[in-house]
Amino acid sequence: MECRQALYLALTNQFKKYNRRNEMKKFLLAISALAVAATVATAGVGISWTTGYGAYAHDAPNTTGSAGALLDSYNALWQLIYAGGDDTINPPEADNVGTGYVTGDDVVWAERTIALGGGTAPEDSTAWNNWMTYQSGNRVYADLAWNTAGFVYQRVFETATLGAVVDGDWYYDSELLAFTGTYSGGGQPVQDFFVDGASGASGFQPTQQVPEPATMGLLGLGALVMAIRRRRS
């Protein structure tokens, strides 16, 4: 009888220990799942888009001198643009007013309109001088709901009319910036993105003109021909 009782007690204790270990495993798994969910939920994009040196007009003789500031002669429309699923900078089109003048699968994430002489962009209340050099305000574009890595670029239009782009206007496209989509806010460092490449050496100036609709058609036809050639090869 005593042996049976001892065996029963031993088995009961082992069963309780198993249950405790099992419950602990479940608890740890639940904590891990919550941690992963929290990471995904707080992922996002945080980009400080700004200038490093300054902006020159398209007809300025150089991009290092003390004359020829873009905003001394023109207005500026300055955009932060998502390069879409193809990670490609597509050319602008003046007729696409509703989409911010982008084409293809590009999407305007943020923009600033800065008047002749410099001043405050009403879109985000940042202030810039005639060289498009930062003066005050929050330069960060943030979207905490975005959790996919990709590419963005900046585009600056030199315009005669504030906020309006027409065929023939000059513009400048920055290089692509790869972003991670892991920004969670709350004081976490953002990605710095200088439209002119870095904080230093020289400025930038518009080097391209917004193409006429007929030119856009030819560009599209050329891209189609190239795609067909690639498929055949």
C-alpha cells in the first residue's frame, strides 16, 4: 500500500511539473508574439528632407558662388516622392495636376511651396531663405503606418507661378534614397535626406525641363521598344 501511495505521489508531482513547464512555454510564446506584433505595429517611415548647401536657378553660372539663388528669381515647388514598386524615377508631366505632376507609379508623399524670396511653406510650416536653406520648423515626414522598405527621391520645380507647373519649367531630381520602413517615432532617429546629396560642398540647380505632351509620348514609345527588345533577347 505504501509503495502504491509513493508511486501515486511521484506521478502526481511529475504531472504538475509538466503542466507548469507547458504553461511557461505557452506564456513565453505569447510574450514573443506580442513583441513581434508591437514591432510591426510601430514600424513606419521617418525622413528629414532638407538641403545641404542651397538651390541655384537653372541659369546660374555655377553652384558655388554667392549669386543666382533660385528663390531670387523664381518660386519653388519642392516634393518628397515615393518611387513606386519599380523603384524608378519617372519624369513629371504638367497635365497631371491632381497627382502632383508625377507619372508612372510614383506618389507624392509631401510637398512644400516656397515663394519668391523665401519664406514659410504652408504645407508643413517650415521656413527657408532665398537659397532654400533651412531656417525653422519640423523638416520630418513621418508615416507610422508604412512598414515596407522602398525608395524615395526629391524633386524641385522652378516655377513662375507659385505652386503651378507648366510645360518647359525647369526641375531637379535628387538621387534615390533607400528607406527601411522601421521608424517607430517617439524620439527614434530619422533618416537624413539632403536633396543636394550631402551637407557641404556645393548646391544644386534644375537641369531638366518638364517635357511637352508629344515628347512624353515619344519617351513612352521608346520605353516600350526597349522593353520589347529585352524580351526578345
